[in-house]
Amino acid sequence: MALNEVDLGSGQHGCSHYRMRCKIRAPCCGEIFDCRHCHNEVKNSLEIDLQERHEIPRHEVTKVICSLCDTEQDVQQYCSNCGVCMGKYFCAKCKFFDDNVSKNQYHCDGCGICRTGGEKNFFHCHRCGCCYGMTLKDSHNCVEGAMHHNCPVCFEYLFESTKDISVLPCGHTIHLECLKEMRLHFQFSCPVCSRSVCDMSRVWKKLDQEIASMPMPEIYENKMVWILCNDCGMRSNVRFHVVAHKCPGCKSYNTRQTRGGPPRCPTV
């Protein structure tokens, strides 16, 4: 058996995040961890003093420790002492190892980190600053740095998140599981800009029927209000109804009442 084939199928090395045959020495604190996620979980826990909490600068890792022979060495795929392969997938730029190549990992120079899912299935949008699925290449709304912020629901930093992420029609991003949680609570608008996150036409038709069957009292029959449509941005003066107000432009009921009409140019 060749040295670099030793222990390839044992599955005894690594952590809950990655299967690999080495540990990393964190350049920030000098301590040894199974991977960067293990470091960040420990160093950001509630047991750590607030001023001491930090995350590992992943690209600054220079030393790894072989899990088989405990030899500390420069970052490389094969151990300089025993020759074991420390990770079937290895990225010298990210200092990243992983035996589970079924994830189809690849390095994106635009993102500056490794992604999963196969390079041919994704493209890098330089304005959004992230990789998106090819199905969105000609159809997504670009938002400057769309992925470089926290999830608007759970507040985890999206750019480096290992969870599935959904790109909303408005271009904003959110964890897929957070989006599903929103729907369970009947929340169907983007937490950032309030635009509808899915096709709401069936709901709008039901509201049409409900409003038609509920005429307002005589005192409110001629009452008019200004509304702003969250879906198309149109400002309109519409007839007041206690249930909802329909945008005359895009026919959406995702609207909000405002204090006045569109702003006018000042006179001189």
C-alpha cells in the first residue's frame, strides 16, 4: 500500500465540517483546530471574553499538522513526513482540505474562496460579488455586494455561509431555510425592500373578490388615500378600503399608505 493511500477510507480524521487528515494552526492565536469553522465556533462562543472573540484569517494559514504522524509543516496536500494525502480536494489559495469530493468543490478567483456544486454550474457576478447558478445568469437583478451582508432573518454572514442561499426576485439574498420559515409565518415580502418574494397573483385575485364583497360605509365611499407600491415603486391616489389598497400600475396589493403624493419640484 502506498503511503498516500494510508487511512483513506477509515473516516476517523477531520471534524463535523470536513473530513481531512490534518489540523491547522491558527495564525491569529497560534492554537490548533480541526478546521476554520471549529476555530470560529470556539473563539466566538459565549465563554470567550467579548474583546477576545475573533475569526480566523483563512488565507493566512501557513502551518498544518498531519493527523497520522503529528508532523507540523507548511501547507501542502501530501504530508512531508509520512506521505499521506491530507485531503483529496486541496486548494493552496484557501489552505483548504476535504476528502468529500462529491461536493464538487472549486476555487472562484472572483469570490476569493472555494465554492461547492461544480464550476460549470455557476458563474461569478462581479457586481453582486458572488457565484450564482447558471439559471440566473441572464435573469437576476444585480444588487451591489448582494452577498456581502448578513442574512436579514438570522443575521449570519451570507458570503461565507455553508447553508443554501436563495436569490429573491428583487436581487437581495437570504438563507433558503430562513425563506421557508418566513413562508410558514405567512411572510411573503423581502425583509430588506418589502418586494414580493414570489408570484402573488392568486392572492391578489382573492383580495379582489373580498373587497368587491365588502363595500365601505357611506362615510368612506369617497375617501382617497396616497399609496406606495412595494413591488413596482409607483405612487398612486386610490379609493380607501379597510382591507387593502391595489396598485393601479402592477395590480399588486403589496402597498403601503403614505402621507402625501409624489414630491414636486420646488418653486423659485
